[in-house]
Amino acid sequence: MSKENKQTSEKHTLFGKQNYSLMIVGLVVLAAGFFMLAGGKSSNPNEFHPEEIYSTGRITIAPILIVLGFIIEIFAIMRKAKTN
């Protein structure tokens, strides 16, 4: 393989380093949102604790994190990789 062919094949990647970094950040945000949404398990299944189920973290923050994670993922995929 000549030097010229090797250089063109190296530059022809689908995503750049920044795209992959943004994808990892998006996955971490998504994981945090789903983890917050899942919450904890009750020690007694016969008791109802509305403060655990209807907490601000589960009802408000977790869905916002999930939507934000998907927005970051879409942005990371659609962003054009910078060429040198």
C-alpha cells in the first residue's frame, strides 16, 4: 500500500474524536437519567411511600436528563467531523 493510499484511508473515518467524546458524554447522561428514574426498592411491598415514588428527582430531573442525553447523542452523530 502506498503512502498516499494509506493517508486517504486514515482520513476517511465516519466520526472524529470529538464526535466519540460527545457520544460518551451523552451515554453517561442517559445512564444517569435512567438510574434516577429507576429509583430504589421498597423494603415492604405492602406499604406505599408516595414521597419516594413522586420525588422531584424521579418526576422532573430524570426525564430532563434522558431527553438531554438523546439531544447530545443526536448532536454528536450529526456533527461533521473536522478534517485537518
